[in-house]
Amino acid sequence: MITVTDHDIRGSRHIGETVPESAALAGFRFHFENEGHKIKEITALRNDSNVHVNFQDNDGNDPYTFVLKYHDLEAAGAVVEKREFSGKGSTDIADLPAIPDQYVAAIQVFSFKKEQTDVEIHKVGVKRNQIIFSTDKDQIDFRRTWSFDYVVQFVLIDREFFSDSGILEYNSHSSPDTLPSLENSDRSAVITEFEFTYVKGGNADERDSHYLRTCEIDLTKRASSSWHTRDHGSWIEFNDGDLDDKVDVYLTYEVFE
């Protein structure tokens, strides 16, 4: 079994401790303390001395808290290299350069920032070959020039260090209580892809958009009563605060030996 060191970073505004250079993301939580808001920026970026975090609408003055959970892989010698991609996306999606198939690409940090103004969220996510930050169709048609800036950093890890892969795809109103490949297990896992989508009437082909209050994934938790509960026992949460909107969730992760 691989040995990893857990590293949690918690705060209530912009600056937290440093993220270890060989760390891979196991969980994150962004949460407005007052209510849901339109979103201009969701950021957790590593630099030499600390991690810069931001979760804001246009005015940037709303109180929020954040949690970042990492597995530090330095002692295991598992990280081959890091890849950073940054640039400007269209209104919906930015394609990322290919990563060699022989490596697991675990997310370390990410940033989405709307260039012109805050928006209601339709879909947000990081995938191996794409980064997504989109609003609903009406807003796209009204301001076609809207774009977003992005940064994503992956750590590349040899597949020999992993024993299982997990894929979770479900609608918020029929969510499972456990994570495939992690039930009744004390093994560590890292996030490789995630995507949240507000859907209209449960139909993924119809765009819907809402404010956002809480965005969370936590692979260190093994079960909960429901993903969209208000308490901290949930391991996936994405809502505007009223908990009545339909959300599709896509999540992939790799489980260490």
C-alpha cells in the first residue's frame, strides 16, 4: 500500500498555507457564509509561499470559507512531473493539450475567472482534456463576447501506484451514499476529473443556471445521508442554498494501492 501524507488547508478568505509541490487534490469546499451569488471567480492556485483562494461575485465582498484536502506524495516518489495549462476559454469550454495515457493526471489546483462580469452558473468542471465554465444559453446569446481565464495544474503519476479507478455519474435526486471502489476502505484517492451541471427539469439537454453557494467534493469521507445536505457530513455538494435545483454530477478518481 502506498504511503501518503494528508494535508488540509482551511481558511476564510484569500490566503492559506502552501500546497506541497507533490500533492494531489483529494477534496475541496468553497462556501459563501451568507447566501448564493452569481460567480465571477473560483480559484485555488499554488505559489511558492502559499495558496491563493478566491470565491466571489462582482463586488468580491461576501464572506466565504474554503477547505482544500491534499495527499502529499513526496515520500512515495509517485509524482513524475507537473503540467500547468492556462489561457482564455470561449463562453463554454477550453480544450487542453493532451496528456500521455500512461500517466494518471491528478488535479492539484484550478482557477476559473469570468473576464467581464459575474454570471449564473450552468456548468463548471475540470477534465483531463477540457476546462468548463459556462452560463445558460440566454446569457450566452445576449453577451457572446464573454470569455473566461483559466489555470489548471495536474500532477502526473505512474499508473502502477493505483489499484482501482472510480467513476460517478448521477442526478442529485438519485444519488448513492458511497463512492465506488472506496466502500469500507481506508485507501486514499485523488480527483482526476469533476463536472457539476444545473439541469432544467432533470433534462441534461436543457440548460439551466443558478447562483452558487456551496461547491464541494471530498474523497476522504466515505458515506453520507445525502450529497446535498447542509451539514458537513456530505461528500458532494453543489447548490445555491435552497437545495431544490436539479444537478448532474460527474466525478472520476484513482485509488492508491
